[in-house]
Amino acid sequence: MPSHNLYALFRNAFGKHLERTAIQTDDGARYSFADLDQQSARMACWLESLGVAPGERVVVQVEKSVPALIFYLACLRAGVVYVPLNTAYQAAELSYFLESAEPRLFVVDPAKAQALGELAARLNVPHVATLGADGQGTLIDAAQSQGTDHAIRDVPADAVAAILYTSGTTGRSKGAQLTHRNLSSNAQTLHALWGWEPGDVLIHALPIFHVHGLFVAVHCALLNASTMLWMSKFKPQQALEWFAQATVFMGVPTLYVRLLQEAALTPERCAHMRLFISGSAPLLVDTFREWQERTGHTILERYGMSETSMLTSNPYHEADGPRIAGTVGRPLPGVELRCMNQEQHPCAVGEVGGIEVRGPNVFPGYWRMPEATAKEFTSDGWFRTGDVGQVDANGYVTIVGRSKDLIITGGYNVYPAEVESYLNEIDGVVESAVIGCPHRDFGEGVVAVVVPQPGARLNAEHLIEAVKAQIAGFKVPKRLFFVKELPRNVMGKVQKKALRETYAHIFDGQ
């Protein structure tokens, strides 16, 4: 009977290609699939020597490196729950995560070892190890003393493989539990849907504490026994050089914007590439179109989240339909998606509503938060994503925004993405963010924050008038501000909570 362990799925895929290069780094180092297998075995043996049992948690906050990825594989094969944390989190946030996860082991950057070691001691974390961006640390030293004879733990399909803590923009961060079944089903679906082929080479330019970089990119490559060209940090010039030997690139919109700033980005430079994928944040229509014009390639945009991995994708094969700018495509095979109105009735075609999903990739619930889990699932088993969107007659999904970003002004609903789409079409506008701020008369007033193109002479009143001619009056921004750039998280998502805090008092006294 086959093992349900996700690592066993990968091992079966690359087991016939152990001498093939699995990872080539930007500094020239090479790791074969045999290296990944043997080094992850040593690390798994070390975990077991510490007494870390299947189902127990290991919290990791380290810089991106190949050994850090191998340690993730070691946790999988040992049946240990992997809990990656954003490297930007500070002590107060880390204290919460450690108290919540109750890990047996905390892996940290050597430069932070003393302070985080003291924090771990206060919170009764039994073990602390270090792992640096250079791949060195006490974890590596300890693992080298172990053998490579490690039997992959057979775990139930519904055993938790990883816990991803949400960003916590609306309250306490919640730990989304992802099972071996969740992750394996999503990997196999994406591998088939995106047409992975023998000889495909992936440029890995993303962080590995997030769904996109750790699960989507890495899992697809491992399942295809593909070489990964590995960037510790994104460098546009390096990506352009690698296009000649790679076939697949996955990035957030920010990476595509940075590549478009390079004069060397041409159709000839991209001739060897098969597929460009974008996700984790909305891709501007202008970026989508400019990429087509500059490279001859059409970006494939998809949609997912921490609790579900990937949910939808624009088509890969032309026969399945076009890739449409501004949409995230259709639900993946095996994934059901519906939009529900405020009365919890299904939306008509094109009607905006709350997006709900179910499928083998959808997580079973939040770590030790039964109330939050119950709140986010319907009585018939659908997960409320918190996103607002619509589905057209061809089944394509368009994300309108987050439900928490919905603006209610004078009793009317305003979806920020709609207003942003009109602002972004105005000459001289790079991008915009629309938010609601407290207003004495209307409850919330619509506010726009706009990034102008360098050298553009834009006038706030003129922009407001331009929008007023196209949409209902209650949707028109009452105030508009210009900024050099919008606040974003590491994956490129605009942080509207930060904007709401910045402009919270602009209507005071009105």
C-alpha cells in the first residue's frame, strides 16, 4: 500500500533521477536529487534523536537557503509538522507564534540566536538550533553526525504536514493546518494542469515561508524531477540570464514589474521559456499587456490562499480558452467554487458575492481555534475565503477584493477593485488603492491613494472628475492622495490596513 507521506510522493517521482541536478544556486553550487534525499535523511534522523515525534511542531524562521528547503523535506519524511515564519516577524509576534504552536524545536538565524534563544527558554521550547543564509549552523553540524538510513514515516493522509500562520490583518494570526493529502492533491493537479514536461527547468525566485514559493513552486519541480535555478534573493539580471536555460518562471506581480524595467527583456531573451505564472497579489492589466508586448508571452494568473493552496488558474492550453487579464481563471479540477450573496443565496452569473470553496486541497481547520474554524466553514462544508468576487458565463473568476476591504458608504456597498480599475486606466497613473475611512455622515468615506508615473503631472480634482463620469456617485472617492509607492508585504500584496491607519482621521470635523 503506498505511503500517504508527501515526501514519499516526491521520492517516487525523482527516485529514478538521483544523479540529476535538483538545484543550482546563483553562486554556482549544485545539489543532486541524491543530495536532497541523503541530507534530508540525516536531518530527519537528527529530529528523531531529539525525540521530536510525528505530529509535533517545528518552528522555523531563517533566511532562504537550500539547506533550509532540505530541512522542510526532512520534517515531511519524519512526519513532523513544519511551521515556517516570515523573516520580518519581530519578538512580540514570535512570542505569540511560539506560545500557539508549542514547538519541540525552534530553528533561527545565527545572528538572532541569543535573543531568540532567551525567548524560547522563557516559553519552554525544549530545543533551539541555528541555520544561516550561508547554509551553516548548529542544525547542519548536528545532522552531519547522523546516518542516511532513514525510513520515510508512513502517516495518515489527513495528518498535518505544515501550519501556515495568516497575516493577522483582522486580528490574531490563525494557524492554517495543511495535511499531506491537501498538499499532494494540489501538487498533482497543478503538475497536470500546467503541462509540466520532462526537461522543464524552474527559476525559483520566491521566499520559502509562503504557499507560492514553498508549496506551488517547489512541489511542482520535485514532482517533475525538474532542476530549480535557485535565487537567494530576486535579481532581475540573473533571471534574464537564466531564461536561456529555464522553461518556467513563477513570480509575484512586483517581480514582473521589475523585469519590465530591464531593457534586455525581449522576445529573443524569452524564446526558451514555456510558461510565466503570477500570483499572491493582483496583476495589473497594464502589466499583463506590457508583458505580452515586450516578450510575446501571456502571463498565466492564478489564485490561492494559505488555507487552500491553489484554487483557480487561467488555462494553460489554448484549446481550453484564453488567459484573460484581470481574472484568475476557472476553478481547478476537483475544486468547487461558488459566490454567495449576503442572504447566503447563490449569486447569478456576474453578480458579486463572497467566494466559498471546497475540495481535497482545502484545509481541515485552524490550529487550536475551533471557534474560528466553525465560523469560516458553512454547515454544508464550504470554506468562506473572505474574498469577494464574481464568476462569468464562461466560468472565469474575477476577485473584486477582500470582504474586510468592502466599503459601506451611506448604506451602499463599494468594492475597491472596481474603483481602482477606473483610476488605473487614467494616463499617468501607475496603480491605486481604494479604502474606506470613518466619516460622520456616511459611516465610511471613499478614499483613493494613487501612485503616479514619474514625471506625470496629475491633479487630484481632475482624477476624481474623470472617475465621476464613469461610475455611480456614491463610489467616487471623496479624497485622493498621491504617494510614491503603496505599502506591500513581502509577497507584493497591498497592505490596506496600513493605509486605513494612515488616513483614518482625514474626515474628522466634516
